[in-house]
Amino acid sequence: MPFAHMYLGHEYFDTCQYPQALAEFSKVDLHRISEAQRPWRAAKMNELIICCKLRLDASQDVAPAIDALRHEYNALREMYKPVPEELARTLLDCRHLITDENRQSVMLLLQTSEFFETLSSAYPGLVDCQKSK
């Protein structure tokens, strides 16, 4: 049933019910999803978990998790890399609350992805998030 919790977590996330989303995502065995030839889903789940944590408490230290996610994304084959759009939106929505360390980690992940130019076009304020508060 890992996919049921994953889909329910997505529904909660999409409706801004972050505590419930985080609870459902925590029930998912990410290793099992990766073994099922879906490592991109595990990476996306890790991104959404980080987003939930930041939206619930933008001051908590998630920089190590963001750095691990960056390495996870870099290890994926090109055609399977998900666009880290939720992370970009979370950064923009929480930009006045997020710590500098978390902000820098998110920006590094976004800048090292091949999607940064596209994300910057879709979210013009993203470039401004490079600067410290």
C-alpha cells in the first residue's frame, strides 16, 4: 500500500494540508518505491517532505535533507528527473521566514538542476531569493 499513502499525501499537499501530507508521506517506504523502478518518485516524495517541513516551520534546519535531495536528483537519469517546482514555490512562499542556510541549499539545488532557467521564467521572484535577507 505504499502508493495509496503517497497519493493521499499528494492530495493533502495539493490542498495545503501539510501536517496530514507529512503524516501520509512518512508512511511510504521510499526504498521500496525506488526498488520498484521508480526512483524519481522517491526523489519527488523527498522534495515534498522538505516542502511540508518548511511550510510548517520555515526556521527548522532542513539543509542536510535538501543537500541529500540534490545528490539524489543528480543521480537520476536525465529523462527521469522531476522538476523541483514545489520546492521553488515553497521557497517563494516562505522566503521571508526561511533561514539563510535553508534558502542557500534550496537555491543550490535549483541552480544545479537543468530546470532553473524554466523555473526562473515561471517564477520571476526566484532570482531575488538568491540574495540574503
